[in-house]
Amino acid sequence: MDDVKKVDWSYLLKWAIIILCPLLILCVPVNEMFTWPVKMFFVITLLAILLFALETIQQTAVAILLPIAYVVFQIAPSTVAFSPWTGNIPWMMIGGLILANVLQNIGLLKRIAYKCIILTGCSYKGIIYGIGLAGLILNVMIPAQATIPLAALAFGICQAMGLKKSKAAAGIMLSAGLAALLPNYLFLNPNLLIVYGVGETVTGPSGVTWAGFLYHNAPVILFYAAMFWITTKLFKPETAVNGKEWFMAEYKQLGAMKKEEKKGVLICFLLFIGLITQPLHKIEVAWVFAFMPMLAYMPGFQIGTADDIKNANFPFIMFVTACMSIGATAGSLGIGQMIADIALPMLEGRSVTFVLVFMWLLCMLVNFILTPLAIGATFAVPLTQIALSLGINPEVMWLTICHGYDQILLPYEYPLYMLFFSFNLVYLKDFIKLFGVKIVVNLIFFVCILLPYWNLIGFMHV
């Protein structure tokens, strides 16, 4: 008798949720505000979000189908549903992904990371602080694309030091995660510009510049430094860890800086110059992000390969544009204003601090069921409308969304942080310990330092 295949009840439960939740919305009667197109928008969008969150279908397939569904069900014309592709966000991200691949393959990123750790002493604390220093440098060179290089670096360090799953390994792996992602709140980058792009469907171009973004978010360096200090306190190694000989040997093995690496440095320098001189040349920073990496394929440089393009994470680009399509379609239907009209009576008369902390908490809590990108796409339009109605600078609201969705407790909430957990060197309790502390520290920092700073420099209000 053939074995009977065991029923996967968790899989069936996921599909029950995916089907029943949109059906409940479909049962709600239409009215003057909740029109048929608005109803179908919520049905289709909720269906897509649940498919993204529960991962019962390959995410790229869902990302392709979502804007098509908006057009087929006559919720929005194709010019709206596919408008993210005509903007600069996906092209900016493609440029960043390709540049990261190029610099990784020529060895420049590894050289910089090893040098940073050697400079900070190669002790356990030195490794943690060296990773933090490397994160700052790499996020200037390849904005928002340091995740893979730093994950590989941290795992390589743990392997070389013979570290198994332990507090010492957790400190190294999780500090690399912080180094990869926290500089996104200090240096202008493609990830945050996704939220800006959705919000700008309401406000129009924000005119954000690299230097202006750094000025507005300068206090983040204090939070960044604090998290690495906290990491060294939470994850003290059971035995002494000193990798000086290994790092020196690995760095020596790289040899003198090759001609290709020097060209990579030059491309990054030109990218940096292009970003900080934006007020002079007036080219949007996103197009600078998109254009400069292509120098790797131009005569005189020629350090990029066909594989660097082929191996770029194009499914991620599809996911990003699908999330942005949610915002564009919602804006065309006036859903943002509708939600704002419902929420405003509850927020009127409240202080700006109360409103922003409420939004921070909302995005942090919703992270348990939505990905950060989905949160940005879903909330950017209505929260922008609320910000404008209350006289709050929309950029402040966009940054609040990003700070909120960066606060997680479990690895699954944020795939980029989950990558550092997936090497099986970090106990779940250690992950929860660090990121639980991070939530508390970020809220204190947000309320006591960042909001007063924004108010002091006149950034808080329109």
C-alpha cells in the first residue's frame, strides 16, 4: 500500500487566510466613498500583500501580476499602474545592484572591510567596531547594497576564528547586519528613496539632496555608535578572540591594490561627487545613482562583466515596483485622502511628537505581518496626506515610517536582517535580545534626540 501523503495543515491555513480575507472585503457594500474601484483595489491589494507575506506563491510572479490586475479590473489605467517603471527608482536600484557586484568581484569591498578591522585592533571589540566602520564606508560607496558583502565578511570571520553558534558569533553576525542597514538612515540611498517616491505621488518632487539628507539626519551617527557599543556589552565572548594574525595574512594575500580596484575607487568617488554637487548640476540624485555605476562598462574603466549584470537581483526590482504600484494606484483613487479624512479627527489637537510616535509605533507593529517595503508602499500615501493636513513636513513622516519599519523582534520581519540570522550562527534568543534593546533605544533616540533636532533646524514643519 502506497504511503499516504501527510496533509500540510499550515499550508492549507495560509491559503484559507489568503482567500477569506479578500472575500470579506468583497462582501462590504459599496457607497459614495467606498466605490467599486476602491473596493476592488483593497481586495486585490490585500490578496497580493497576503501572498507576499505568507509566501505561498513565488513573490516575483505576484509582483508581475499585481499591476496587471489593477489594469484588467479597470482600477487604474496602465499609465498609473506601471508608472513606477517610468520613474527613476527601479533604474537607480539596478545601478546600485550592478555596482555592488562589480566592486565585490574585483575584491575592493573585501580590502576595505579587512583594512577597517585591522585599524580597529582585531580584538573581539575591534572586530565589532571595525565592521561598523566598514559599514559606514561601504554605504557611501555602494548605498544600500552592503548587505551581501558584510554578511559574507562576518561569516568568513566566524569560520576563520572557529566560532560556532555562540554569543561571540552572534555579536559578529548581528553587528554586520547593523552595519549594513543602519547607515541607510544617515546617507541618502535607494531603499529610503522608495518611500520618498511613493510619497511624492502626493507632494510632487521633494528635491532631496545627498548633503541635505545627511544634515537632516546627522544625529543618527549617535544611535549607530550606541548600537555597536551595546553589541559589545550584550555578546561578550566566552574565550578571548583575537584575529590579528588571520586578518593581517588575509590582507597581505590581497597584495597591492590592483588597477581594477583603483578604477572602482574612482567610480565611487565620481558617484560621491555627483551626489554632493546635486544643487549645482540639478540632476536628480536617483539618476546619479543609476548612471555612475554604468561607468564600469565604459572605455577607460571596463571593470564590469556580463555576469555582474546577469547576477543583479532583478526579482527584487520587480517586487519594489509592485509595491510602488500600490501607492500610485491608491493615489489615483484618492484613497490616501480618504484614510486621512477618517484618521484626522483622532489626531487633531495632538502634538506633533504624539502623531509621529504613533506612526512610528504603527509601522513597527505592522512589521509583524508586512514587509518593510510593503509598509512603505501601503502607508506612504495616507500618512503623507495626514502630514500635510497637520502641517508636518512630509519628509519627516517618510523618515518616521522608515525608522518604524526598521524595528523588528523576529528575523522573518525583515528579510535583510534575516540573512544574517540564516547562517545558523545566532541563537534566536540572542537575536531577540539585541533587536528588543534596539527597539527601546531607537524610540528613546527618536523622541529625545531626533525630533528635537528636526524641530531645532526647522525641518519639522512645512
